[in-house]
Amino acid sequence: RTAGDDSFLLVADLMSGCGMRNGEAFAVNVNNIVANDVYRITEQVNRTTCQYERLKHRKPGEYRDVPLPARVRQSIEWYADKHGTVDGYLLRHPSDPTRTFPHYHIANQWQRIKKAGQTDIPDGMVVYGLRHFFASNCLTHGIPITDVAEWMGHTTIEITFKIYRHLMPGSISKAAKTLNLDLTA
């Protein structure tokens, strides 16, 4: 997260800490902090149109509330204090603050970081993997898959289950042990 510029750090924190998609992180807005530990994802930067648009799989006006870890909130506040905002938006085009944040900015940094060997990035890992880290971290710490699916913005729990089932291999054994205790009581 510290191998790139300030925008890279912020995007990395938003994706790994809140499970945002790339375009959702690019549309981060300080006005969407709705509680000390809740961020409301309301829009994304569309890769094709480079405009703020509705969320993927959502109707206009729909949103997702996601956990906001203290470290991510601190990153948002630090970035806003250091770089300012435009109508609450933190990330803007580097050469024209009237435009949305360009997708290629983070992708180019990612490629430079990998090429420079500044950090150990596994072969095949992409920036989107930070979002997978969020889901994996939640599921391996026992957070219900129904909650994770909602936070990720998946249209069905089956999508989340199909992608992340391997992170819950002990659930059958755990259930057998739990049931055995209750049956012997």
C-alpha cells in the first residue's frame, strides 16, 4: 500500500478494508461516511464513460453500506486533509480536478511497482486481488457469508459461495463437533 503514491495507498485501503471494486474506490466521497464505522457506497466511476454512475447490479439511488475499519477511515481523513476534496470526492484526475479519477492511474502504478520489484507481488495478482483479500479476511475470521456477500455487492450469495467456499473447509467438521456436543447433553 505504500509502494505507490497517495492515491494508490487510499485505493488499496478502500479495496482491502471495505471490499470496494476499483471504480467504487475511485468514487470515494467523505460525505458517505455515515457512521464512525460505516461507509455508504453510492456510485462508481464507470471505466468506459469516465463518469460517476450507479453501482453495478443496482438501480439508480441504491447503495451498499460496508464496514469502515478505523485504519481506512484514517486514510480517508488523511487524504482529505492533505489533498482536499471536490464536492466531497477525494480522488480526481491528476491534471484536471473537474474530471473523475482515471482507471489507468492505479493500473499504471501497479505495473511500475511490480516491474521495480519494490514489493513481493505474486505472479498473476492484480489490483482487484485487494478486494478478494477483504472477502477472504472476513470469511476466515468467521463473519457470515451472507454479510460478506451483501458488502461485496454480489447479486446472490451463490456468487460469493462459489468464489470463496474454499475458505470455509472446516465448517462440516465444526458442525459435526458442535452437534455431537449438543447430542450428548
